[in-house]
Amino acid sequence: MAEALTTEREKRRREAEDNATRREVGRAVLQALAQRLNAEPLPTWFFISKGDEILVAHTKNGAASRQHVGTWVVDQQMRLVLEQEMTEWITAESCARVVDEAVAITAKFIVDAESKFQLARRELAELPRRM
């Protein structure tokens, strides 16, 4: 029994260390992504780093408030995920590719969101006016 306890305790210690390492790697990759996304400011779009995530926010027509439209996170399989889109797995060899892929996914996400915003504005404009 003592040997089984020692083995289980060692296993859990290794798992805790592995999880801590994954969190550190995930945060480092998210930080690198946040730096890339904020390197060239986009009017009305904001990327807010909050430790284990990057919030993607948008302001409408110069509004003072930001609308949260998406969040970048690192999933359990060590991939960057934004809504339904995800990158390849994060490894020592893939970090730069993962950040590049995440930037491309973000660009697609923004274009899709802007299209939805324009469609919503058109639909609102077509509503009958109240008298």
C-alpha cells in the first residue's frame, strides 16, 4: 500500500507540474498573440489581454463602450481557440506558426463580424418607421 501511495502522489505531483507548465506556455503564446494583434491598431477593434485569455472587443460608431465579441483561449489540447476556430497544437516548434495562424483567424473573425454588423444595420434601416 505504501508503494501505491507513493506512486499516486508522484503521479499527481507530475500532473500538477505539467499543468503549471501548460498554463505558462499558454500565457506566453497568448502574450505573443496580444502583442501581434496590438502592433498595428485597428480603428474600433481592441484586443485586451487578461492573463489566460484575450478579449476581442469592438466599438460602434465612436461609442464609448466596447462590445465583447470573442475570446482567445488555450484549450486542454494546447491549441489557441477563438469561438469555433482553432490553431494547430502549440509545441516548441510551432509557436511562431500558431501565432501567425491566430492572426489570420482573427482577421477572418473581424471581417465576418463586420459583415454581420452591416447586415444588422441594413435590417434595422429597413424596419418600418413608427409614427
